Amino acid sequence: PAAPYDLQEPFLKLAFGFMGITDITFVHADGLNFGDEQRDKSLAEAESALQEAVKTW
């Protein structure tokens, strides 16, 4: 639902694409300001996604 408001990913894709880098994986850590429990859950999910992304390098 918030995709129309996301200006970071399109800009980064454009900037890196200009340099020839097109294989980009974004890892999101959303909800970090919604309390400790939500922050910890979001960070754990992001860390897991990073570990999976690193396996493909």
C-alpha cells in the first residue's frame, strides 16, 4: 500500500542502473518505530533476508 510513496528504491535503481548495476536486492526493515517487540521482529526478518541474499553472491 505504501509503494507509491517509496522514492528510495526507484532512485537507487536508476542511479545504480546508470552505472551498469542492475541486479539489486533490497532488504526492508519496516516498523522499527512501533515498539520494541515490532522492532525486534522486523530486524530479525531483515537479518534473515540478508543472510539469504548473501548466499547468492
